[in-house]
Amino acid sequence: MRIRQLELKPFRNFDQIKLDLGARGALIVGNNGRGKSNILEAISYLSLGKSIRGARDHEAVPHDGTWFDIQGTWDTADRQRHARVFYSGHDGKRVFLDGVPLPRVSELVSQFQTVHFAPEDVALVLQFSAQRRRLLDILISQASATYLQQLQRYRRVLTQRNHFLRQLNQRRADPAERDVWDRQLAEPGARIRLERLQALAEIVPVLQSCYQGFSTGREAAGIEYQGAGLPSSTDEIPLLDTLQSMLLQQLQADPAKEQRAGHTLSGPHRDAFGFTLDGESAETFGSQGQLKSVLLSWKMAESRYLEAHSGHQPVLLLDDVFSELDELRSRQLLSLAEEFDQVILTAPREPGDTIPDRFERIELSA
């Protein structure tokens, strides 16, 4: 899978720009503020139908405009495809695939796959469990339409159950209905936990292998899943029925506490997974270079996971990737990048003679 062309008219700081991206890769160079990160964000819009940064659509509209338009063309093994994401403050967002409007934005997910890294991900992902959950959910959703459906179902029921708990606290709901809400939440919740554990079981060995290259064997990286009653290791994954029974027990463990809180205290929306270095918390003990290497290793593992499940290797988007990496780690990153069909890098300036000739040079000037 390789993106050939990207056109923005307009998007963020660009009034209009059309880029021909290299068949194997591109290096986008420009001073800060020129829009390098915005280009990668636009590419990820074609993949997810939304901003990879978590920004709202209206934030991507140029400050003096009311709309944005992103179009891109990419190659698969057997054909060329085209997607368009159009947003207007008046009409909302519309997405098109090969010229055909899609009834739901979610139908664009998995058509064109990307893996995105940005420097701010290091702090956000490693410090906040919600960001790590989001990282994992986005990944599995690209590989599994059923996971995305279960996630949407879980969030819908979770909102309804939380409303029920608040109503219950105000004596405006029947306590006998609680069991119904518990069971409705436990079913998709158990499936989400199962798919997360299965995904991590595939990802961890690849992450460990990639990190060994970055660290030259000095330390070992790993992942621990942190959910109430769940094994921290993915070596032994419970059966779906077991996970459902466990979650149901957690939901029913302290009804008075949940009622007072007015929201659901257990479930995959509260779970977390943490990165480790030699068995210790990476967030607590890792240096900036180590933390960035851990997350880059995760991104490489993401790509392998998507390729295994879709048959297509995603486009790797690496934003300002060389900052805070020493020469050894930078060279190892480029060595790993050689294994991918297409990699798009950004940097404020060309990093010496380390970039292979396969990368198309694109300079953003004033």
C-alpha cells in the first residue's frame, strides 16, 4: 500500500497544495510552522476519517475559512484507489471512496492504513492511560471492523448505564433494571478485552525485537496489560465466557459505590497497558531516548500487526522522528524503515547523509 498523491485545498495552514509522494518514501523538510505535521495529519485523515491528533474537525479549518478538503490517491496490490474527506462548518463531514459517498465515516477505516508517530505522542502515550487505550483501539479498529462495532456498542451502552446510575442515585430509576444494564455492558466489554489481549500477544514479540535493535541489547522492552482481575502477561489469555463472567462480577461488586459515583467504575474503559524496560515501568525509569525508542518500536509492531491482518503493509508516517535520537538509534531507525514499502518522514532540515536515496525530497518553503 503506497500513497501516490495528496491534495489539500484548503487544510490548516495550506490554501492549496498538491504533493507527489515517492513510491518508496518521502522526506518532507521545512522550518517549524511550515506545515510538515499538518501534511501527515491530512494523510491520516484519509485513513481514519478524523485527526490522528485527536483534534476536532473545525480546528483543521484555516482560520479565515469555513471548510477543508483532503484528497488522496494510493496503490494497492491490484488497483489504484482514491479517497476524499470534506468538512464544512455548515454541513459537517462527508467522506468519499472512489468517488462514492460513504454513509458513515467509520466505513473509511481500514481502506487505507497508516501508522503515525509524532514527538508529542511520547509524553501523551507514556503518561496517560487513556491515550494508551486510544492507541490500541485505533490499531485494532483498523484491522477489525467487528472490533470497531463492539467498541461503538460498548461506548453507547456505557453512556446509557452511567445515566441510569445517576438516575438511580436520585431515586428516579428502578434498581431492578441494573442487572439488565450490567449484562448489556459485559458482553461487548468482554469481547473488547479479548481482542486487546490477543492483539498484544502478537505485538509484544515484534516490539521486543525492534527495541533490541535500538538498544543493541542493553535492555529489554515489554508490555503489561493492567485490568482488574486480568493477567498482566498475554501468555495465557482467558476464554471469552470467562472474561464476560469476570466483568459481570466486577460490575456487580459494589453497587452502592457506583451509584454514589454516578458512573461505571470497572470495564475496558478503565483498563490500561504499560510499557516496561527490564521489567520496570518505562514511564518512570526510562530516559527520553529510551521512551522514544519504545514508542517507535511499538509503531513498527503496529505496522506488522496490520499487515498480518489485512494483507497490506500500511504507510509509515514519522513526524520529526530524529529529534532526541542519538546517531546510533537514528541509523537503526532507518535500517528498520528499509523493511517497509513506504515511509514518509519529516524533519526541520535534512539529517546529513543518513537518508537513503529511496526517499523523495520535498521542501516546504515560505
